[in-house]
Amino acid sequence: MGTPLSISRDLELDLESLIGQCIAVLGIRGSGKSNTAGVIFEELLNNNYPMSIVDIEGEYFGLKEKYEVLVVGTGDGVEIEIDAECAAEIAEVSMEKNVPVVLDLSGFLSEERNAILMEYLSSLWNLAGTLRRPYVIGIEEAHEFIPQGVKTELKEMISRIALRGRKRGLGAIVVSQRSAKVEKDVLSQAGMLFLHRVVHEVDMRVYSELLPWRKSEVKEIITSLETGNCIFVNGETVRPIYVRERETFHAGFTPSLEVVATPELKQVSASILEAIHRAREGRGRNRTRAQELEEQLATLQERLAERDEKIAELEETARTLGYIKVEVPHAAPSPSKSEDVVAPPPAQPVVDAEPLPRLERSAEPEREPEAPHDAAREDSAAEPARVVRREERQETVASTPAWGVIRVAPQSVTGDSLPPAVRRHVDRLVSRIERRTLLERRVLAFLVEHAPGSYTASQIAAWTDCARELIEDELPKDLLEAGLIRRERRTDGLRFQSRLRTFVADEFAVYLPDIGEAGLHDVTRTLTDRLGCVS
């Protein structure tokens, strides 16, 4: 274990595990959220970890009681007043000279505040690409800057730091009292979570997506949390902990009738103040046109690299799934007595290509594939069978891509051998699902068809033509609670998987004495076929 951090007696955490991490601290006012964030900042300062804290309430100047922290911005407790024109230089001094900075934005209007923060964070991002050293950015009331469903340049920058800053050594600590208003991509990709009490139903739904418990369990546990207690989530680790109290003055305490005196605060060294004053005097205003163009070029190159990575990620998703659907038209060839074989009446079966990189196409056995089930053809006994020449079948195999062999989908299961009561039960289930939204039906059909694999929202979206955001935000809660779908939080985000077999075992257990395990298997095959066809 590396350098231990004293955050909670219930938790063993080391400094190295925080490098480049995106950490989310969530909870309503009075739940201990700000205290937890302050404790994390104290532990980082104890270990001389460079940082900036974005403070829109003027709460973090109390860190100066124990640590040499520079408070810049405007308002009470600020040592150096700054504006957007010198914000970038302040950020450079912080990262280059390892000066902890509290960026107090409480005295600015919204537009000016966002402009300062954009300049500040952009400078940190660009400099981190060169220095490649650990640095963390704490953002209080994050829902003000990365709101769900709103696209801004500042939100894009913060999301980039939170989701992609690890490669540059940048980490983010996102603090918010309104979980549902924070950008979902940031929360779902956060590697470490401190979840304090919430009461709003929309916030509780966000917790339900972040925790591997049933919705009823999440609500029961979260609402029972006392002040200072939270649920800690880090990969597979999910446990309740009590976070110690801050050692420094907490300016964001809840007011009371007792008199609270502000303690004596440490001041930064004169050399640091001198460097900041030089920056404040407008060193950034003297940039040449060439320097501005270089910065613009670097930004464009960064965006191009991100798009290339996204394309590569989507291509990898396609290779991982290895599933496509193709329609192979059948011509009407003239029969040959010596080499003709009988095939079903005319149809265009859906075939799927499975990646078989080690299998030579010439090794494909010469046998007739099963035709897809078609109830209409069963009732039409008078329709003549079509004759397919052997050469036609060989031509189809020869046209198969080099990475796979085309096979006809297996015949669907009708469940005719099941007792009437069981068939009626199956019909009722399918009827209920058919009344669900198109998104729910498509997601369920995809997972059932691709069981037992588990897939991310991005992978499901790629193959169902559904928006990834809808899958993450509007995922069918009823299907999750019914047990038809399983959702798991992993290191790469939320993953979804079909639980049809387990569902059938529970739902049709009453019929087990009569139909046996083989009957349950038939029910599973029937539902797999019927649900997989829902569109």
C-alpha cells in the first residue's frame, strides 16, 4: 500500500489511488457532503498534492487555518483579486510552482464567473499536457457548471478533465447537492463515489443507477444515513463509512446561535504573491498573434485526437459484438436432376455472420441450413417447394466474408408442446412487454438475443439505433425490478445483461412439478424467440 489517507476509520485508502481519478461527492445540505470534500482536500494538502478548488460560496478559505493556500477571486477572504484576463496565468503559477489555490467565484456574476473558470481550466489542461504531473481540481456545486442536458463550452472542458484527464495526471473532485442535475456521463464514469443522504426522488433514481442494489434497498439505506455517514463506492467495493470531521475551519457550517470566531489564517509566501501580482498585471495580454494561433492549433489537434479515439472505440465495439444481419436474395434457378436438392418455398431468411477467424471457408460442411419458422407457410400445404441448385449454395458460401461464415438463423420455437396453461402464461408476459415503449422493447430484445453477454449503453445503442443517453437515463425500471434485466456497475461503466433464464425459473416455478426442467427450458427458448422478435 502507498501513502495512507486518514479519511475514515472504516476505509483504507492510499494517495496513489487518487491520481487522475474522477471522484464524486454527492448529498443534500446537512448530510456531511462538504465536510467529506474538505477532508479529502486536507489529506491531499497534508501530502503536498497540488490542487485548485472552485468555490462559488466562499467556503474554503478556512483551509488557510493550517495550510498555505492562496485564495484568489473577489470578495471577503480573497488575497488577490483577479479577472478573466489574468486567470490563465494564475493557473500556470499554481501548477508550475505547486501552489494550492482556492478560486473564490462567489463575488462574480454568472457570465463573468464562467469566463474566468473557462480561462483557468483551459490553462491547466494545456499545461498538464506538457508537465504530466499529478494535479487535482475540486469543483463545488458542480451542477452549476456541468448541468445535465445543456451543452456549453465550459461544460465540455470540465467533462474532458473529469473523463479524460487521467492521461495528463489531472483528477477531478465533483461535489454537488443535486445528483440528478449533474451530467450523467461524468457520474457514471467516476471511479470513486461518496454518496451521502438524498431525499428527492430524482436524486434517488441516480443513486439507484450508481449502486448495485434494488431500488427499494437503495431508498431504505440512503434515507437512513446520518450526518457524516455515506456509501463509499470504488469498483467492486461498496461499503458504508463514517467520514471524520475537518481539522480546519469550515466556513460553510450551518448558522446557529453560538458565536463562531474565524481562526487565524496562514499567509502564502511573498515570492508567491509577487508572482501572482506579475500575472495580474497582464502578462497574458502581451501574447503575440503567433502564440494565440499556436494555442488554437493545439486545441484543434486535441479535439481531432479525441474524435479519432472515439472512432476507434466504436470500431472496437463493432468487432466485439461481431454481429450483423444480412438478407441473401435467392434466385430461381433451373433444376438439375443430378445435383438438385429440395428447399422450402421462396423466402428471404435473415442470416447472421459470426466471427470465426480460425475457420477456413472451405471447411464449411455441405448441408442444408434450417429455414426460419414461418407460420404462413405451415398453413399453405399446396404451395410447391422451391428447388435450389448445389452450385447456388456453393456460390453463397464463396461470397462469405473472409472473417466469418454465413449461417441461416435456427428455426424459431413455438412452444406447442407446452401445456395450455403455460402457453397462456407465456402469451400474457409477451403481451405485457409488447405494451412497453419502443426503447424498452429494443433493449430487451437485444439483450435476450445476445445472452449471456453483458453490454455497455454505448454498445447497445450502436446495435439498436437508440440514443445512449436514453438507455442510461430512461432504462426500463420495471424490467429491472421484474428481474428480466440485470444492471452492474463495472470499471468501464454500467453494463446490462439478460436474466431471462433466472426469470423463467422464478416465474414458472409453479409449473415445475408437471413440466420438469425440460419444460422450463422450452419456456425459455419460446420467450427467447418471441421477445427477440419484438420491435
